[in-house]
Amino acid sequence: MSTSGSFAGLAARRRSAGPLVQPRMGFSGPRRMRAGLEAVRRARAATVGTLTLDSYTRVKDYASAERALADGFPLNGYPLVTHGPDTTRAVLDGIQGPDFPVQVRHGSALPDDIIAALVAAGLDATEGGPVSYCLPYSRVPLREATVSWARSCERFAELRDRGVEPHLESFGGCMMGQMCPPGLLIAITVLEGLFFHRHGLRSISLSYAQQTDIRQDEEAVAALRSLATAFLPDDTDWHIVVYAYMGKYPRTHGGALLVLRAAAELAVRTGATRLIVKTPAESYRIPTIEENVEALEFAGAAAAAEATRTPPDPAPAPDTGIAAEARQLIEAVLDLHPDIGQAVVRAFAKGYLDVPYCLHSDNHGRSRGYIDEAGRLRWASVGSMPIRGITGGTREHTVGSTELLSALSYVERTHDLLALRSQDTRTSDELDAGTTAADLRQA
């Protein structure tokens, strides 16, 4: 049986165009959620729709979600399971289609109910992963999350029997949002892609979150592409997703748009199929529909402008060892067990994978990242990970509390300062494209 899906073949369909732009938008009320999707579809950009779920649904607290809806209390996302399939079908009716795919984003370490609910509602795309939605967001044991994700993937893959190709995006390239050097991000998202394939999925996407240095990011996405080509089976339909910076966002409107513009340019220069957009409002509250649309249109315009400046075959970024580091991690994990899920669990138990500053009980917590004097994200300590010396020296760099706090606000601080120093009456999207946060590293 031939299959089709809203995300299947997305990279091939977008090959001659810039990246699709996508919000992380979710509202608890069906009418407002529908209005948000309609506004995103009408935006002056090539867009993808999103149903971002609420925190109660993420942790299976459906009773609290139901009480909140009954009391008229707004949630921080769309309670998919509680609303039920009929309500969600009504939200999507006449909006979702081949030219406007809709993805469910949720954050759950145990996604069984969410997968069942989205399939029942006629949706075929979601995201997450047994590592990326367990370690940062839950106290669920990694082994339990891995079992749940394996079961959920296999049930999701059953959509193919109905002629629909389901799509699953790994969130592995966004671990902790910040202070995780690129090699580990790449390794986790590729490993999750292999996990999805092992459990029946054939249409997947791999993520990478913008970090602190554009050249390092360009090298990282190129490494992700090469390693996905090397490790994913030939029958996998895959593409790359770039995220605007997931850490502390600039608090000024201009600073936030500078970060977003850099993310759009990164997506174009690296050939990413989708860009996950953040709004200037997200540093202090949940953005409105209008603010989401403004950010999407800004990102779309920035990507279009960059496409006119980027040659078809741009020069590669210098090789600093990111690909070698990620490959070493992937191969070390795959050597632990023939089953990818068990291999990942063992890798964390041995410290072969170790996410910096992650407090989950299954994470060794011995690795550390820091930002060097050039603005690049580097390893201060690799713990027991088998990558010592690949992307830097063998001496460890002690990170104190003052340096860590400064690093956590690095992107926020430098881009806000750049925007404030401009003293310019132009709008933020008209600021000098040749000026970046790198000019302020000594500030």
C-alpha cells in the first residue's frame, strides 16, 4: 500500500525553497487554538502549524486539566487528551491539509496517551524522544521512558496500515536548551532517530538548537547531516530542524529579533527544512497569536533575504572535531547492546552519555560545558564520555557559579546590549546585518 503523510517527503518538497517556519504555540481553548492555527496559516511566510500541549497533559494529570477547563482557568497549552478527538477534529477542520501540516509538541516522558489521542484526532506528526523528553523534563526512570517510547512508536507506526506515513521529530538536539556542546546534541538526536526507526517509524526529523557561535553552529548542523546520512538506514525519509536559541532569551525586542534573524540565517545556510521560531515575548510570558505571527513573518523574511546572499554550495565551516566527537559517542553507545533502547540506557548508566547540568537521577552529572573567550561552547569536563581531547585540550576547566550564571545569560546579554547600543530609529530587522554579538564579546 502506498502511504502519504503531512510531513512525509517534506525535505524533497522544500528542496528549492527556504525553511518552513513553525511556532511552539498552544492554547487551552479550542476556539482560540483554532484561531491561532488559522492565523499561522495566513501568515506571510511558509508555515507549519503546531498544537503545543499543556503541562498537566505532559505528566498525565488529566484530572487537573479537566478541572481547569471546567473552572475557565487558562492552561499553558492545548489539553489534547482531555478535549478528546471530536473537539480536536473540529479545531483542525478546514485548516490542516497537505499545504499546512500540523504537529503535536508535548514534552512527555510517557507519551502513550498522547500518541493515541493525536491519532484518533486525525494527526500524524509529533516530536520528543526517550532521552530528550525524559532527562530534562521528568523524574521518570530512563528505562521506563524508553519502554513507553518504544511502545508508542510501534503504535504510531501502525498508521501506515491505514495509508498514512506518521512522522516523529527527535528533540535530542535541544537538550537542556543551553550549555550542552554540539557533539552530544548531535549524538543524542541521531541515536533517537535510530530508536524511532528500530520501532517502526520511517519518516523522522533531527533537531539542532542554535547555540552561542554561528560558525560552530554551521559546523554542527553539517556534522548532523553527514552522520544522519551515515547511520540512518536507506529507507528513512528524514530532514533537519533548526531551533531558535532555547536558553535565556533577550529581554529587549530588538535583541530577540537579532537572535531570531541569526537562527533563520543558520537554517538557510545549512539547508534545514524547518525552523522552530521563538517570539520576543517569551523571555517573560506566553506570547499572543499576533506575536507568534509577527515572529514567523520576521523569520520568514530574514530567511528569504539570506537565501539571496547564500551561494548554492557555501564554503564549509572549519572542522574543529564536532563530527568526530559525535561519531565517537554514537559508536560507543551502539557497541553496548544490539537493541538501541537498551544501549542508550546502558550508556547513561556508564556515563558514556552525560548531559551537563542535568539533575535527572539516571544522568551521571559529571560533564560540564562553558563558553570560551571566542564565544564557542566547549567542554569543561567530559566525565566518563569517551571523547576526551577530540574537540579541545585534555585539561579540565573548572566552572564556578559566577561563570555559569554569566554563561547562562550570554546570549541574552550580548544581543540586548547590541540592540541597545544601536541607538537607531530603524526597526530591528533593518539593523546592520554585518554587526553581531561577536562584536561585543569584550564588553
